[in-house]
Amino acid sequence: MLSNYSIVADTPEIQRIKTTQQNISMVKYKEEIKHATAISDPPELKRVKENQKNISNLQYKEQNYKATPISMTPEIERVRRNQEQLSTVYYKGQLGRATALSVTPEMERVKKNQENISSVKYTQDHKLMKGRPSLILDTPGLRHVKEAQNHISMVG
């Protein structure tokens, strides 16, 4: 198919058309640029912008002047310290003051009993687990279920 086409020689008419198309393209391109060119602000517009900026700054600063200064009286100083202390207490999670307790014989006895109970419980659990293979899923609840299933299978 392509072999049927031949190259057309650049006749003066074709050259004139190409040149005209390039000129039209350049004119269109320049027209688009003209619409986007920046112009400097006229003096009246500059004055209005400056006034708006000054008014905005003035209104922003007026909000700060509504507070009245107060002299520091002993009462105000006390209230301020109390507020700071309350703030630190709330920040720290309302920690109470710890009071040191002397170790009484009763406290010693209770402490030893707790240690003994803990060690007895530990040894009982150890004896229960002794000789059993320890699986990851071997929990007391699972052991209870297994024992219940064994009892059911023996009865049935």
C-alpha cells in the first residue's frame, strides 16, 4: 500500500501554504500569551490593598487589648500557686502522698504467709504438670474440657 504513494515536490504554492500556517500558529500562540501577561497594580488598587491590610492588623490587635491588667496581690499569688499545684496533680494522675509504714510483727506474719501460699500453689501446679508433655495450648480450661470428655467417653 505504501508503495503507491509518492512524495509531492515542494511547489511554490505548498511552500506559501506552509509559511502561512506557521505564521497563523505564531499569531495564535502570541495571542494566548497576551491574555496571561501581568500588569502592575494601579495606585488606587495599591492604596485599597494597603488599607485592608492595616484594618486587618488593627482588628487582630484589638482582640488582645480586651484584657485588663491586674496587680499581683497576695490572694492572686496564692490562687495561682494552687492552680499550678492542681494542674501538676491532674497531670501526674492524682498521685497521693505515700506514708511510710513501720514493719509490724503482724505485717511480717502476713508477708510470710503470702510467700508460703505462693510457693505451695507453685509446687502444686508443678506437681500437676510433672510428667505431662507441655503443649502450647495446655491451659487449665483445656485440661478441664479434656477430663470431661474422658469421663463422658468412659460412661458412654
